[in-house]
Amino acid sequence: MITVRPVTEADDTCVRELITGILEREFSPEERAYFGSDIEHVFRNYAGPRETFFVATDQDKVVGTAGIKEEDDRNALLRRIFVRSDYRGRKIGSQLISNAVSFCKTQGYQEIIFKTTSRMSEAIKLCEANGFVKRVRLELGGLELLKFTMHLEKIGKGEKVSEGDAEKKKRRKP
């Protein structure tokens, strides 16, 4: 059974290995853009008061990740959306995004921003399927950079967002 939970310090090595392994196997041209010091110690680097990092686990094995970093008072950055290749197609990415969106709502963010490259087609499909809208496309040295956003409805701090509410929002027409 897959469980999504906040990262612990004990997960740091597994998270780093999962992310770097996927990047090396699947996205080597983006290596310099996406390897970063934030994955060295995710527990510590995503520990700001309005930040978090989620892991999806199967038993004790980390099989997926998603992080939230504060960009400013109104905007959060969705980062590090990764799912092991042998676990894809099981809605794990959607579970991670749902948890991230719920967290952002409870923290009072107004918008979530996701930045990626056009080569990360599965992450793009996942974000679009979960309500993100492409806002910016930029060509940079043969690489297409994309920015997606999701506008959030305000809820009070500590208030829970049900999966049903998230589903309704996804089905709404813009």
C-alpha cells in the first residue's frame, strides 16, 4: 500500500538517490539545471515554516517525492515531483500533488508555481491533469522552459481540504 507522508531526516539518502537516479537515467541534458543542493538534505532544506517535502512510500521504500518551497508571501513553488518508473501509472504523482496543494492552502498561499522543461513530459501531463495551467514558454539554448501555475482558493490555516474538494476543483471549467 502506498502512503504519502512528510519526509523525515532518515529519508534523506533514499530521496537523493531516487531523484538523482531518475535524472541521470531519464533527463541527463537537464542534469545541471535540476541537480541542486536542496536534494542533499531535504529534511533540512524544506523545513521553512511554510515549506514541506512529501514522500510516497511502499512499506519502507521511497517511491515518489514532491516538495513545496516558499517563493514569497503569496506564491509557493512545487518542486521535485518524481515517481520511480516501476511505480508510475498508479496515481502516486496525483496523491503527492494533492497533498502539496492541501498544504499550500492551509499555509495561505494564493498560487502554486511549477517550472520544468519540455522534456519532462510526464510531469507536465501530471500537473495539467491536476489543475495546473501553462503560463510561460521560453526557449533557452535549445531547451524549452515552461512555467505552470495553479490559483488557490483561500481557506483558513489548519483547515483541511478533502480529496473530494480537490476533485471538484479539477473538474471545474476555467
